Amino acid sequence: MSGWHPASAAILVDQEGASISFEVPFKRIISLYPAHTENLLALGLNQELIGVTAGDDDPTVPGRPQFTANDTSEKFIAAKPDLILTRPMISRSHPQLVKQLQEAGIVLVSLQPTTIEEMFSYWQSLGKLTGRANEAAAMIRTFRSELTALQEIRDMVPVKNRPRVYFESIHAKMKTFAPSSIAVFVLENGGGVNVAADATARHSSNIAAYGKERILSHAAEIDIYLAQQGQMNQVTKEMITEEPGFKAIKAVREGRICLINEELVSRPTMHLLEGIRQVRKMFYPGN
């Protein structure tokens, strides 16, 4: 079994501080987060993935049984999983479901990294849980290698000559991303400078409140207005252009509003590399 050599029970501590002890890799897994699904498949765990979250958009899992945190515990129990992969927001919003599943003897592991270093640890945790430690290590090596090549391209442009970017996470709430977040990592490695470097995350989240007043305080220096687009932020360029007060923003006046699929900047998967490539094309068109 690839990467499975424990002399005794393996122990893993999840995002919420729960300690999980297990003697063999888990073989019947339900994923309640699309990033978990994508990473499990990248580790070669197609057969072991017996259920995915409703709306999971990975093209390799059509027809797979779907679950949400709004389902009954009976539905989960009937599928006979030995592991359910969740994330902290599920425990906060559905504590009764979590309790019922744990009382039924099902192992729940809550994981959701918010930084790149946490992402590598997260991949290692998935590898440990599934007996795919070697594959997880290979993912990390590949990511680091490709990232180094992208950083060499980025470094060809001095920091002082890079575009200054405001990165919107949720338009309706005027939120951006925390400076240490995965999304800002993509922005900076794509060759941009984050103008909201003073944003502060709450609840160990990638998301940070900012507010219109603070955005407009940077109006004259925002070269590019970048927004993630998807389920979390169903925004259009027109909505940004027509937002009251936003005509003061240099990037809005000059038509330099860019939208990027949220899956490429917010999910802790190998696709972040593609996110870096795409934002670089937006920041340096024609290069």
C-alpha cells in the first residue's frame, strides 16, 4: 500500500483540534468540500470516493451519490462510509449532524487550509488518511517545482513596476482576501501587488472585511480591479463599474476590471498554478 508503513496506529489532528487515531487507511470516503474531492482524485482515490458534496463540479465524478450538510444523518449512515471529510464551517453550522454521525461510529475529519504552507500539510494529511503519503509528497514536489518556474517569470519585473491590484472576494459585502490567504498568494505570484495588504481576516478565514471607504482610499493607485467569480461571488464587470463611487477608482475608469474563476484562486488544489498563469495574463496582456 503506497505510503502506508505505521508500526502502530496513526494519529492525525484536524483543523478543529480533534485527534483521530486509525490503524488502516480509510476506504469508503464521503467528501463534503469540492477541494477534498479534487485532491482525493489527484491522489488516485477514485474507487474509495463513495460520495461527494452536492454541486461538486469535478467532471470525473458524474453520477456519484451526492450529500450536503442539510441531509439527515440516516442518509450518511446508510452509505456506510468509514470517513467523512468536512471543513470547519460545517461543524459550526450543523453541530447536531456532526454529533449524530460521530455517535454512529463514523470518523469525521475537518480540514480547510487558509495558507499555502497549510495547504501542503493538508495534502499530507489526506495522504496519511488514505495510505497515499507518497502520492501526496509527489504533489507537493510538483507544485513547488512549477511554482519556482512561475516565480522566475514574475521576478523579471521589478516590484516597483508591477501593477497594484485590489482583489475582491465578495462584492455585496465589500470584502477582500487576507494578506496571508491562498488567493493573495496567487495574485502576488502572478506579478501583482496587493493594495489591501492591511486587511485582517476573521475566524481563521481567507476572507477579510474591507469596506467601500477603504477601497476608495486606494482609488488612485488601483491599476487593476480583480474579482473572483463563482458561487461565492456572483459578480459581473457591469456590477463593479456601476457600483456607486467606483468611478473614482483608476482601474474602473480605465476598464481594467478582471474576473477569475474562484476555483482557481480559493481552492487548495493544484489548480492554483493555473490561477497564477491566468492572472499573469490579465496583469501583463500580450506578454
